Amino acid sequence: MSTRIFCLTLTSALLLVLSHAAVSQPHFEITEITDQLDHPWSLAELPDGQLLITERRGRLIRINADQVHRISGVPDVLDVGQGGLLDIKLHPRFTENSWLYFSYAQGTRGDNRLRLMRAKLEGNQLTDQQVIFSARPGKSGGLHYAGRIAFLPDNTLLLSIGDGYRFMDQAQEKNSLLGKIIRLNENGKIPGNNPFADVPGTAGEIYSYGHRNPQGLIYDPVRQQVFSNEHGPKGGDEINIIRPGNNYGWPVITYGVDYSGLSITPYRERPGMEQPLINWTPSIAPSSITVYNGNMFPELQGDLLSTTLKTRHLRRVEMDGNHPIAEHELLGDLNERLRYIHTAMDGSLYLLTDSGKLLQLTAPE
């Protein structure tokens, strides 16, 4: 465990992607809480301010000030490719029921799937583990699990499921859960008011479809809507507003091409398929998203913040209501693959890096 503090001042001279108008940028004081994490993927903030962090290889740790505790009772995960222990979320009534929710890859390289488990936290141990969902069908390989979790105001939850890479066509098939965002009750059951709950031959869990690999998923309580970002192929990364029953087009429409440079589809638009709120071509590889509704950085109020892997910066999408009006690249001087961002209860920001760091961004005093 190490703690280092340094200041980074951001000015309008930084890359301003959609607009060259002067705009107020936040001043960050960055505290490195630790640099000893092993491929961290997500974190959750406990009511007392302690942090729970998932590491992709299957470890869950709790950080309390300068102490690190390993939590036992984590399920066995498939640590291959992009698989492993992925997201973690607290139940909205965690103080009453102690439920934590985890997404993870399960199975073998030849037959695996995304799973969702809930468990209770008692001290440094998970108890009452319950597997409440397994994606179907099973698939081979270790790519495109997605796995982000977001709770809605009615205590149902959304879970993003990737297309499995080689199984992209299933993103359009409503009897498959690959390439979907699904909605479940807190116990894993299918809500009766899901958009396809009563449609024969259709997976009742589906909330939206036509997704490739959604890496960010968050409910914005101010706008009362869901935002997601996802990886395109070579180009075509997106931010979308997720609405029930909508088709987001993959792989029938995309602004990207195959990694070989060959065309995946000739279409960028088709009837009945949603256009992205934001399209990033060339790719930036977004890895998580938050909507800033805190008090510490008033300049960011209501803006979308996406961590990036390929371009190694924090991408700020400046918003006017539901309309993006400018984009800004922040924290590029860190030169880190940024994996996850979380808006803390006190309005600060937590960042996880692929290099194993946990950073906290606060306003200088």
C-alpha cells in the first residue's frame, strides 16, 4: 500500500474534440491509494466509505484507509481472455439486506457463459451465495462478456451481455441472450413487464438488443434514464441511451469495420435500429461510464465520463440536457489504461487502472 498525492491542472488547451469554445475544466488533486492491485475491474463503495474491488483473476478485496483485506467466498471464475471476476454492485437497500451482486465468467474455454451471483457480506466473508442468472447459450472462447450491472429505481437490475465475438449474429436473435442488455428482479426472476416477457420464442429477460460489448452501464437518477457505452469493432465505439425494447443495430449497422479492414456491413442506418448518441471512430475503447451528479466538481455537473483503454484518457462528454455539445480528453498525462470510474458519495471520483492502481480525484483545497 502506498499513497502519493500530486496535482494536475486541466485547461482549455487540452484536446477539445467537438468544440473549440472555452469551457471550465476541473482541477484535480490525485491521490494514489495503492498500486498493488492485480487487473482490477470494478469497485463498490460501502456505506461507511470502505471500498470493495474486484480483480479479474478472481479476488475480491476490501480497502479500509491503509489496510487491505481479502474477502473469502468468491465463486470460481474462468480467467481467460477478457473473462474473470467482473462487476460488483451493492443492492440499493444494502444497509438492510447486505446483498452484493457479482458478474463473472464461468465454465471452460470451450463452453462458458456470463453469470450473475448475489451474496451477503459478513466481515471478510461472502455468505449465502446464490447464482441467480446464467447467460444462454453457452459459447466458446474468452472474449466479449460485457458484464456491467446497474440497478433501476424499482430495485430491478440491468446486466449487459456481450456478443461473444464470434457469435455476433446472435445479437439480433431474440431467443439468444448474447449481445443483449437484460433486466431481472433482484432475485434473478424475469419481471412480468419486460418488453418481450410474453412473446413466444423470445428470451423474456431481454431489455434491449443489438449490442456488441457494452462496457459501461449506469442509471442517471436526474434524467431518469440509462446510459451505456460499448466497444465497436475497428471504429464504431458508442454511447447509447438505453430504452426498453429498442434494437441498437449490431451487427446489421455499425460505423466500424472488421479488424482486418474488411466491411462487416454496408449499413450505418436501418429502419427500426437506434443511432448512437455518440459515435467514436476511430475507436477509443471505452471501459466504463458514470454520470457526474456530485458537488465537488460543479464544472462536470450532468456530464458523461467514460474511461478509455486504447487512448488512455478520461473522455468527458459535455451535455446540455440529453444533447452532447462538446468532448474533452482529460488525464492523458497519466498515460494509463483506465478501466473503471466511480462517483463517490462525497463527490470525488475513483479510478482503477489496468496497471493496478486505485486513484482518487478530489478538488484541491
